Amino acid sequence: MVEQLIDTDKLKKIAEEVISREDVRLLIGYRKGTFGFRMRPAFVEEVSEVGELEFTPACVNNLATYLTNYERPPLPRGTTNDTRKVAVMVKGCDSRALLQQMVELAYKRDDVIILGIPCNGVIDPAKVDKRFPEAKGPGDVKREGDNFTFSADGKTETVPAAEVIADKCTRCRYPTPLVYDELLAPEVERFADDTYEDIAGLEKRGSDEKWAYWEEKFSRCVRCYGCRNVCPMCYCDECVLDRLSPQWMRRSVDISENTAYHISRAYHLAGRCIQCGECQRVCPMDIPIMEMNRKFYKDVAEFYEYEPGTDAEEKPLLSIFSVDDKEDFIL
């Protein structure tokens, strides 16, 4: 039987202890959303705000994104950078983003306090919205055995987890955070393997078929940059795709520029993407962005035996060279 194991009282107690420390300026966690079955990021700066913190299967956001984007230059005039620690709540998949960010020296391990959340899976908001199109909420979601229980607007309904769980959770191999200072619940055993069945069909297609497939997908793109903005690994001070001098890409929303944008992002994330799936989750045009990212992820694993976000001592893939690297694929 799978149960949601997070003790809310324990979470709030630890959060209160953390935010009371003089060397901590902020705790990033989750609070209830205002509509439907949603949770939203919470930025807690005072002990009085700790009571709003929760963790449920609706906590889908990868909060690691905010560690590199919360306070970026230029700062408001007359202010200085606050160098105190930031605390953050992370699920197993999210913790891989922290590890990869630290491997890339985005910040030091001592700069963050990590509250680890062993996770039995989160919901897919899109699947839930289709199942409960009339729910206005705010609602509650609980994991009970092999089901999720949804409560909103005075109604409660139990749904098999398999029907509404996020796809990434069905292949998760790291349900327990790989790095943490405090673990908020007992460890969750690895419950899945990644067989890459979701991209097998794409790999079997010929070049013309692949181009036709992606041409249709990329033609939908409105260049909102939501995929880039939500990605925990897109934290460059200035994105090369935004530069005007030299201008690498026009702002035109057409198949040529859209294709260049998505392929550029995919290559930038090769050996860095930690498979959180946030890019595809926020895409308003339902572009299967993760199919491309997962193909790169698989190739990196096979060619270089490298898996990002799993080893704090490992160096970034594209900054290392080994004479033992496989070379059969080099023409």
C-alpha cells in the first residue's frame, strides 16, 4: 500500500526552526493555490507565515528553479545582495536539479538548506483538469493506497492513481531526495525503471517522418518562453537566444525560428536535463518537449554513461574528457 507520508506538523515545526535562524533569509516551499487542485510556491520570510506550508500530491512545481532566479542583478538602487542562506523543499526529482546546479557552481552547498521530501508520486494537473473540469476549489488531494482522493466544492471522489499520476513518476528512480539536510518522512524505495518506451516510436521513424512530426509540433509554438523560464537548468545571466548583438535568432514566430529555438534549448540541456518535466507541464500549446529532452538524455547515458544530477562529485559532462569514452558513433 502506498501512502502519503508527510507529517504536516513536523514540516511546520522544522520550517519554523529553520526560518528562525539568523543566517536564513528565506524558505521556499508550497502553499495551497486559489483555484482547483493546485498548490503554489510559497516564499516564507517570517515565522508567522509557516502555518501556510503544506505538501500534497498536488505539489508539482520544481522549486529548485527559484534558487538561481529569486534575486538576480541588477538589484534595486540602494540595496545590497543578501548573502544569508535559502531553505528549499524538494522532492526526489527536484533534488537532482540542486545537485546539477551545484556541480555547475551556480552556488555552494553551504548556501542552501535542503528539506527533503520522499515522494510517492504527484498528479498531472492536465489529467486532473480533464477529470474534474468543473472543480473551482481550492481543493485538496491525498494519496491513499493506490488511489488519489480529491475534495473540492463539498464533493469528494477517489480516482485510481494510474489515471492521474504524472508520467514522470511512473519511471522515477529517485523518489527519495539524493541530497538533504532534513528528511521530512521515511525514505521511499525505488519503484520504477526507465525503459524509454515513451520515445521508442519516435526513434523508429525515418528522417522525413521526424521532420514532419516536429514541424507540426513546433508550428504551434507561440514563443512565450515558459519552458525556458520554468527550467531549473536555464539560469544564464543572459540567454544567448535573447541577444541582439550578435543576434542569433529573430523574434519571429514561424517554423524556422521556432525550430531553431527548441533545438538550441535541447542541445543546451544535453547532459544537464534532470527529467523534471516542468517545461512540458507549463507549455500552453501542448508541445511534447520532453520527447526531445529524453532522447538526448538516453543518448548521453548510453554514449557517455553519464546521468546528470546524481553525483555531487561529478563534473559537468561537457567539461570533461575520458580516453575511455565510446567512439563508435563518431564518423
